[in-house]
Amino acid sequence: MSGLSQLVNIGLSGLLAAQEGIQTVSNNTANVNTPGYNVESINQVELPGSGGPPGTVGAGTDVTSIQRAFDQFVYQEVIGASAANQAAQIMQTNTTNLASIFPVASGGAGGLGAAITSFFSAASQVAQDPTSAPNRAAFLSNAQSLASLFQSTGSELATNLTTDNSQIAGAVQQVNALTQQIAALNAQVMNQTGASTAASNSLLDQRDSLVQQLAQQLGLVSIAGTNGAVDLYTSSGAALVNGASSFSLAVTSGGYGDGTSDVTYGPTGQDLTNSLSGGNLGGLLAFRTELVSAQDNVGGLAVALASAVNSQQSLGLDLKGNLGQPLFSVAGPTVYPAAANTGSGTLSAAITDPNSFVPGDFILTKTASGFTATNIATGQVTTLGNGPTLSLDGMTVTVSGAVQTGDSFKLEPTVAAPQSLTVALTDPSGIAAASPYVVTAGALTSGGAITDKNVGNVQATAGGPAASGGLPAGTVIVPAGNFGQNLTIAFTSATSFNVLSSSGTVIASGSFSASSGAEIAIAYPAPAPAGEVATFALSPGTAVKGDSFVVSPGGVGSNGNMTAMAGLATQTLLAGQTLGSAYATLVTTLGSRGQEAQVAAQAAQAVLTRAQTTQQSISGVNLDQQAADLVSYQQAYQAAAQVIAAAQTLFNSLLQAI
């Protein structure tokens, strides 16, 4: 009887094992479309016999565990590829949107580049006919359109930055929610894991799926913890999950109060902004850098335009004979003190040489030996000295009050410039098209006419405005108090001359050379830049005592200053570039980065697809394989049932034989 009983038990073990296999296949097929599910299979072992001579029949089979198909190495590849791909896709989408703000089709039609070109073309029209009221009105209209386009571009960039900061905050919230859930699952896994027990496969699948979701938000480093837990860290080493504990990130206002959002580590408050990468959060932080750079560059264009045009405007005369007033108004640099500063000192800045200025933001720090400036984008450090006046990249920084060692300041030279650019001049007659002076051979008569009775062959010509520091040695400089009145250059001999005021008073004297001539300059009053002078040249030749030239303010028909203003289009005004070239560089850079982002996104997607394909080949549910396994288990079940049935038949036969 014991033999028949053993036969039944063996058959029963096979039947139960086959039943377990069928249930496992059923669970696999039910979860074929469940994200994060790892296909399961039974681990089946032979039960040994009770001992005896060699060849003793075993005691059947037993299912020791249901194992999920999981490869840790491939899983880590998927996590890394997910983080990299998500960051790349964010960058591609956002850089494409950013590039659309700066159109390049048809030479930038509708963009800032075309508007700048139209503005200088309108200046050329005024230069062709400075008395034309329509030309002057069109010039102001073009200036207004250009300022409005700068404002809308700046506003759009600011809106993008606000949206990006909001998305960063959302990504941080998602990171915190996921780390809390993963820590909670870790706790359950640790409770179920022991010397002879293991956590359920569904629990492990759920946790691994959450880790993959977390990788889409942030680049991760995953390390196996104790009792089946998984510990997670940022790519820079900050712990996010350690066993059953999670550590949150936070979004805080920047340390300089400039409206920037920083990502900090909850437990310590450490700023992690520059050390986070991968996932939505890493992609958004990287794109924010691109946005700020675009703001800086557009602001640089606005500042250089306003500075150059206003300077030129101040050197000419309007229709009323007055020196020109500023055409544009634009905000200057902003300096933010760090909240942690211990001193009471402040810093202010001004862009004094746009042609030497390269748009970018800086952190200025007071050290024991003086101030240093760190370019936020490049990390380059420049030593500035102690002050109170510092020179930095075409800017003048003024230090006021007591700044303590360790105090720092954030300098944003041009971020606010695009939205602040406005047209300050509203009256077309205020356009300073006329040259400050014209020179005519002869002398003024009592009626105001000029009579030319010169005998010598010396010629006099009006030059352009210049800085007094660059004038040739021996240049005669007339004080600014005489600017705007008729002056007379009268030769007192073949080698000397006087400069007379409108009342005939000698206000300056100079020497003349027959071989090299002479240089004369009249200092500009405010609002022209300090040290600016209007220049004149006496040509080499023969001078005769009594010869004279009348220097008079440019009249309504004069166009010299407007010609110079139109010529600004071809002058280097920003970082050694023309405004058109600087804009083209910006557009080209954004386009190149957009293409780079597209290539990077395609490559990242290919890597992720390859990793997911490998993972699915190991962990995915293959329905064909499951169908074959189901047939195998079904046949095994039927065979085990036949064994039990045969044992029952034998048992009944024995009972009948008694």
C-alpha cells in the first residue's frame, strides 16, 4: 500500500506543480500590457526519495519559488537612458520654441534683425532730405517699432523663463512624491525579506516602475541596499532614498533676490541647481541657462543700440539749432546683494563701453585681496581690485559703503534692457540731423552774409566728432562755452591764426604749418559725452594775413550728423561686432544649439529604445512562449492526473482481490 500511496503523492506533486505553472502563465498573459511587469516563471526541483539502494525512485517535484525575469545591469541601463532621453527631449522642444522667437527666414523678416535694418534705412532717408517732415516722422515710427519689438521679444523671453521656473517647481514636486512612494515600498520589501522569505514580485515590480518614473524626472544613481531595499542618489551624490527614508528637494528663491528659483537639498539647504542633470528637471535647468543667455544677448543689442544712437544724437543739431536729446531710454545694469552679506556696502554698475562688452551675468565677490568677478555662464574668474571704481568687461562698477570679505553680489547687466527700451523723443523736429558746424571760406558781413576775399590757397573742412584724448598734438581746443555760436578763424600771419567769438573776441590762438596745416576742435557741452569735441582741419598750403573762415552751426539742410547716425549700421558697437552681425550671431547660435539638441534627442531616444528592447527581451511577456508553456503545463497536469487515476485503479483492484 505504501507504494501506491507514494505513487499518488508523486502524481499529486506533479499535478500541483503543473497547476502552479498554469497560474503563472495566466498571470503573465494577464499582465502582458502592464507597464513595469517582469515576466515570471516557476522554479521547480525534484523531491528526493526516502533513501535505499541506488536508483531509488524520487518523491516527485516541488515549486520552490516564482521568479521574475530581471537583469540588474540592463535595468540600470534603462534608468540611465530614460533620464538622458527625457532631458534631451526637453531641450529639443524648448530650444526649437526659443529659436522661433528669432526668425531667420527671408533674412530675418519680422525679427529684430530686419527691424534694426529698417531703422538705419529710415535714418538714411532723413539724411537724404533732413528738412522732410515725413522722413523724420517715418524715422521716429521705425524707432518706435524697433523698441516695441525689443519689448515683445524681452517679454516673450521673460514669459518663457517664468514658465520654465514653474515647470522646475512641478518637477521637484514630482521627484519628492516619487521618492516618498519608493521609500514606502522599500519599507514593505524590507519587512517581507528575511533569511527564508522574499518580497513579492508584484511589490518589486511596482518599486522598479516608480524608480523608472523617477529617472524621467531626474538623473539617478541606484545602489542595492540592505534586505532588498534600493538606495537612490542624484548624479552628484545627494541621497534621495535610503532604505525606508526619503529626502526631499526644495525650490527656493535665489540667494540674491533676483527672482531666480534654485533647487536645494531639503535636509541641509545646499544649493544643488548646478549639479543636477538628466530627466525633466535636468533638462529644464539646462534650458533655463539658454534662456538667460538669450535675454543677455538681446539686452546687449538694446543697450548698444540706445548708447550709440543717443551718443550720435547728442553730437548733432535739431531743427531748432539745439543739441540733440536722447532718442532712446533703456534700463542700466542691476546689481543684487546676497541675502547672506554681512556688510552694508552696495555696488552699482554702468555699461560705459558697449563695444568691449560681452553680454553675460557675473557674481562679484569681496575677498581679502579685493573683488573678483565670476562669469556665471563660463565660470571664468577675473580679478578686479579693491575699488571704489572697478572696470569689468566694458562696464564701470562703483563700490559704496562697507563691503565685508565674503560678501557677494549678482550683476545682471542687460537682462532688463529689452523690456525697458522705449523711445524718449516724440517731436520729429528734435531729430539732430545737422552737423554741429560747417566751415565756409570768407568773413561775415554786418548783414550776416559771408564774403570770400581770401588770397591764400588754404582750405578748411569740418571733421567728425572725436574724443579730445585722441587729438593730434598742437590741436587748438575752443572751450564748450562758445559752442553753438558763429566763430571766425582769422590768419594773423602766414604761420598763425586766431579763433574769434561772434563778438570778435579772441578765444583761442594757434600755429599754422604750410606743410601740415593745423587742427582745431570745439568742445561739446552736455548732454554730449564728456571729452567729445567737434573737429576742423586747415589744409597745408599758403596762408595770407587777413584770410579767414567762418565756422557756423549746421542749418536745417545740414545732414552730416544723420549721415553719421545711418553709418552706425556698419560700425562695431557690441563686443566688436555690428548690431546686425551680433544679431546674426545670436540667431546662428540658437539655430546651431537647436540642431545639436535635435541630434542629441535622436541619439538619446535610440539608446533608450535599444535598452528597452534588451530589457523586454529578458523581462517582457512573449505570448508565443507563454502559449507553448501553457500547453506544456496542461500536458503535465493531464499526465499527473493520469498517474493518480492509475494509482486509484490499482488500489481498487487490490481491494477486489481481498
